[in-house]
Amino acid sequence: QVQLQESGPGLVNPSQTLSLTCTVSGGLITTKFYYWNWIRQPPGKGLEWMGAIGYSGNAYYSPSLKTRTSISRETYKNQFTLQLSSVTPEDTAVYYCARSTLFTQQADRRLYDSWGQGTQVTVSS
């Protein structure tokens, strides 16, 4: 069974770049036809899909975050990473990595078959 684990700093200063890593075990991130997603949930709000990287290495981004987001992968480590630049307190959220068997930009939990436990990121000086 595949398992995902987020890691990264819990506190980021405003205007800096948030960087998170998702480590995958029990399955390869290069396996067809999976997509590896980043999803976040700000306090008191719903889930927001941020972007994904596919099994072939292509990256996809939410239009609302595209200018600030970069998703990449390290296949030899079986990890994929999220970088979100120019963060503000509005980027404070629990950040999740999740796997889907189809490409989707929806944050509906039913569309993802595996989730990390989530990591709290607070943007504050």
C-alpha cells in the first residue's frame, strides 16, 4: 500500500518561498498513470488543489497559483516537491500531498486514493 509523507518547515516568513517535500513509499512516482498532487486547506476553509506532477514528469498548476508555484520531482528519491514563492499570511494552511489515478484539478477527497497526513505551515514574521 502506498504511503505519502509531507515534510518541511512549519513556519515561513512573509515574502519568502515555502518548500515542502512529499516522500512516497510502497509505490513509484513514475508508475503509469498516477498523478501526485499538492492540496491545501486554510483554517476555516475548504480544500484547494494547488497542482500536480504526473508519472511522466509533466507539471500542472492551479491558474490562481500558477505564477507562484513550482512542482518538481526527484525520481531516485521517490519524492516530489512544492515551492510556493512570495508567501503571505493567506498561504497559512495545512498542506497535503495526495495521489490520484486520473488528472484532476478538483479537491474532492473522493478523487484521491492516498493522502499524506498533512503538515501545518504558518506564514508569519
